[in-house]
Amino acid sequence: MPHAQAEALKTEGNAFFKGGNFAAAIEKYDAASAIDGTVPAYQSNAAACWEKLGNYVSMEAAARKCISADKKFVKGYFRLATALKHLNDLGNCIKALESGLAVQSTNADLKKMKKEVTELQRAEQVANYCSKADEQMQSGDIAGAYKTLELASRLDAGNADIERMMSRVKPKFESQERSRKSGLSQIELFKEKGDEAYKAANFETAIEFYAKCIDALGASSESPLAVKAYSNRAACYKQISNFDGVIGDCTAVLEIEPENVKALIRRAQAFEGVERYRFALQDCKSVLQMPYAQVGKTNWDLCNMMQHRLNSTVQKLKRMNSS
């Protein structure tokens, strides 16, 4: 049952709010919350006041207190997301919205804001790509600028700024590529054609060219080109769900480079695909034992998630075999 004194303070706060005296309203809501911290509405209302005052740091703090009071109070997540959006912390804003939608998946306000913030994130990423591409152009890294603009185009096809920059970069990039390819050996050209086929999603054709490159190099080759050809062919095999092919080529890479993170992860995924769970688990553990900086956050998170899933599967199989 609501605390009478706390509710009275809330009523006073509401009156101050309606009168535009937001600072006084906050004092009343905070006092009510101090009496009964289990009522989320007190700090939700305080957050609304902080929003009116344009103090989004304090709004965030109030919203978090609101959520702590009741994790199922959806408005708390909306308040928090609003504060984070104004603070330009878009990543955590999305997380707040997703947490709220986990409580109430049909909430229209949360869904609308998530759509808006996702669009802001996309626009921000495009702007960052354009800025990076401009810096690369200025430093003479034409290939880097071209690749960066390709990434930007995937996010915002038809963007006038991207097309304008691409019109300057593409001719120079194509000229460099013609010059580079003219100096490649026949073996290197096999790998190059494999790369082109892979980019076009012609995985079977890519596999054929990578195979020609590997065969020409010889099975015992430990050259960087061999590593790339095996690694890229493994990526092709993964795309067509040829898990045995992935395992074979990743193993070839790991015989040359035992700490190749990409090969360990791909092989772990392939082992899981053929239900060789213990081998998959061992590859995940190998990655997680490496320095975090070497592995990278994305790969570390992926392996950590896989490790938990595989551990559960292995333990379940052990119980089944012992029963």
C-alpha cells in the first residue's frame, strides 16, 4: 500500500510541475522517493522535471533510480533512453530501449524511439566513414578510401556526398588496381580471381580458383599466399555449409599460424556444425586464452557465448551417456 506521506509529497510535486516550478517539484519527488524507494513513479516524475530543465545527466540518474525501484516500469526505460539520446550516447540508448521492449514488446513509444535512434546511428556511421575516407584520400591511401566509401554506400546507397567522393576515388582506385594486377604472377592471379568470385557470391567458382592457387603453390607451402588461399577457401566452404571443407582448410592455416583467430573460430563453428562439440569447445578455449587485444571484443564475445553453449551441450551429452 502506498505510503501516505510519500504520496502527499508526490501530489505537491505534481502541483509544482504543472506550475512550471520544476526545481521545487524535484525536491518533492526526491523526498517522496526517500520515504518509499519502491515506487518508480517518484523518480520517473523527477526525470521528467530534469528533462524540462535540460539537465540530461541528472535525468539519466533519476531514470536509473526509477528502473531500480521497479524493473518492469516501462516508462523508466523511456526516460533513460530519452536522456541518453540527448547525451548522444546512442549505443546505450538502444540498449535501454531494448530492455524496455523486453518488458513490453508492443510499446509504441519505445519502438518509435528505437527506429529514430537507429537511423541516427546509421547517419553518424556514414558521416564517420566519409570523414575517414576524406582523410585517407588526403594521405594518398586511395585503396583504403575506396573500401571505406564502399562500406558507407552499404549503409546509405545513393547518398550524394558518398557518390561525389566516390567519383573522385574510383577512377584512381581502378587505375591502381590495373597496375597492381599487371604485376601479379599466375599463382597470385588465381587467388585474385577467387577473391573477385567470392565478392560476387560465386562461392563454387571462388573455391576452384583458390584450389588452383593452392595446387600451384604445393601442399607443403607455408607462404602468406597459401595462408590467404586456405583461409578464403574456408570462408567459401562455410558459405555453402561444407563443414568438413572448413575444418580441413582451417586446420591447414593453423598448422602454419597456430594462433590465427579467424581460423580457430571458423573451425569451432564447423566442428559444432558436424556435432563434434568437444573439438569446437577446445578451439573456443584456445581463442579465449589469447590476449584480449589480439582477439578483439567481437571475436571474444562470440567465443565466450559459444563456450557457454558448447559446455552445456557437452555436459548434457555426458549425463546422457552415463545414464
